[in-house]
Amino acid sequence: MGNKAIPNLDSIAQEIRDSLSATDAARETMLRLCREVIRSSSEAIRSVHRQEYEAAQALLARAASHLEEIGLLLKDHTALLNTGFVHDAQKEFAEGSITLALVSGQPIPHPQDLQVPPAAYLNGLGEAVGEMRRHLLDNLRRGQMETCEQTLSQMDGYL
């Protein structure tokens, strides 16, 4: 009776190894893509501060593409969604997108537009406040007082 169960155990063990290997491979790909999202979003924010809005938009489009790829990758590995890495990438993307919108005078994007969950969106919105502060200081350094007034007014109205 016990001897017949051993071959079955081997196939079970192989299935588990295959499953764990697939999850590990997905995790490694997810980590690489999350780093790319964070890098592209951070570069986009720097581009916004240099008033290079088209470059910022292109970088955010790249980040959005990577987030979409992460979503597809993790459909079969949903446990990886809760590791924090994806949230950090989504937060950085939201921050970059909101900052670009605020600085360029566009409407603030909705979380659904960005395809990020509410918590990541709110964290990104909170970080965008600091970016608006930097934008204001950059304009002060340039002597662009009218732009500073507009930025302050915008911050009062939105944030």
C-alpha cells in the first residue's frame, strides 16, 4: 500500500518544483519591470522640472507599458502583488503622472485612467505635493513670480 504512493509523491513534488520555479521566474521579471517603472517615472519627474513635457510624457508611457506587462505577468502569480514592489512602482507612476498634469496645467488624472489602485494613487498624490514645492522653488530661482503665484493658487485649489 505505501509503496504505490511513492511514484505519486514524485509527480506531486515535480509539480510543486515547477510551480515554484514559475513563481520565482515571474518574481524576477516583476522586480526588473518594477525597477524600470520607478526609473522611468523618476526620470519623467526630472523632465517635468526641466520643462521637457513631451519627454516626460514618453517616459510615463513607457512606465505605463511596464505596469501593464506586470499586470499580465502576475495574473497567475497574484501572491506577488502584495510584496510591496508593485505598489511602489504604481505610486511612483502616479506621482509622475499627477506632477506632469499639475505643472503643465492639465486635469489631474483619475486612478482608473492610470490603472493604479487607490492606495498607490493617494501615495503618489501625496508625493506630488513635494514635487509642486520643488516646481515653485525652481520658478522662484528663475524669478518667475507670476508662475509662482499661479502654482500657489493651483496648490491651494487642488491640494
